Amino acid sequence: MASLLFTLMFGFSVSMLIQMSAGGESMVVNEISSATSRNISLHNLTLSTAPSDMITSVQLESDFCSFFSTTSLATLILGTVSMDRREEKSSTKLRDRIVEEIALNPGIHLRGLHRILDCAMGALQYHLKNLEDAGMIKSLKVGNSKHFYPLDFSDDEKVLELTALLRNPTTHSIVHETIENGRTTQADLSRTLDLDKSLVSYYVSGLIKAEVFETIRVFGREKPVQLAEWAQISIDSLGLMVQ
């Protein structure tokens, strides 16, 4: 709407400039034609009349300028409408791609979408907000990141959080190794996955906090962990380990 208003104002200005230019040229023509005009005296008043062919020429010039200015304005308006339609089509295409990628990658976060779509971050954030407001997608903040899901995905926040956590490659590897062994310790995970013990401790603590892992009470200094039953059911039913 704003671009159309700008075009109308610009077109009006162009039209005025053309008409002013045409008026100036007509004045010059009239001054030149006055030298060859016929003089008619009436009660000591002198009236100058231009030849009929000169009047016709000036009239044609005026009509042409009027037609040109109107045509230019119409062309500008049509061009702006066409540009607006192209922008709207491009915007719709980006929204469709966002919805498609979220459906293929439940729990994906903002920067993950940005890498896949390779679009302007501002445009991506704008469309995500509009899609969520329209009830086409939903989101959940996990840690410092906001994750996005299809609208028909699980309504259980624990499942949504688990899905988001498994988007991280390190978390995914730790959970996968735990599923394979049934139960494991942080030392075993560090050795098997070739990860620093402090890094393993950080991720395992996060999984315990999210109730994805459960600690097993045994005698000894280090307690093994295992996957919680609800997490195992969710992973199997939603196919969350397939990435």
C-alpha cells in the first residue's frame, strides 16, 4: 500500500513537470508566432491571432503531453502492482518452505532453520512469528534456544523438550549409546564416545534434569544412568533417534 501511494505521488509529480514543460514550450511558440500573426484594430485595441495551423500544432502538442503523462502514470502504477505481486509470491514461498522444514525436522531451532533456508534472519523471524500467531506451528524454549514443531506434534512438554535435546549431536550420541547398553556410567560414555569427562558430565546432568535419564542406586562412587521409560516409549513411537 505504501509503495502504491509513493508511485501515485511520483507519477503526479512527473505529470505536473511534463505539463509545465509543455506550457513553457507553448509560450515560446506563441511568442514566435506573434511575429507572423495578423493584427486586427478595434477601438484603438490591437488583438493578435495566431495562424490556424499554429493553433492546431500547439493543441496537438498539448494533447500529446497530456496523453504521455497519463500513460507514464499508468505504467508506473502497473509496474508497482507487478512488483508487489512478485514480493508477495516470494514471501508465500518462504513461508511454505519454513512450514515444510519444521515438519521434516521437529524441534529445530532458529539458527538451524536459518542455515537450511539461507534467508535473511529478519524475514525468518517475521514469518515464524506470523505462523505461530496463525496457529500453523508451535514452539518451546529449551535453555537459551527456541525450538519449533508442527502444530500436530505432541502436546507433552517433556516430549517436546526431549525432541529438542536430541537435535544436538552430542546428546544424540549419549542417548544412543545408553539405549544400546541399557545402562552406563559417565566414565564409560567418555571412553566409548571419546569425549572429555567434563563435557559428558554436562550433557548427562542436563538429561537427568529433563528426566530423560534416571540414576540407578548402586554401591560405589559413580552411579550408572539409564533411559527413563517414558523417554524410551516416546523415542520409539516418534522415531526420534532417526536423523
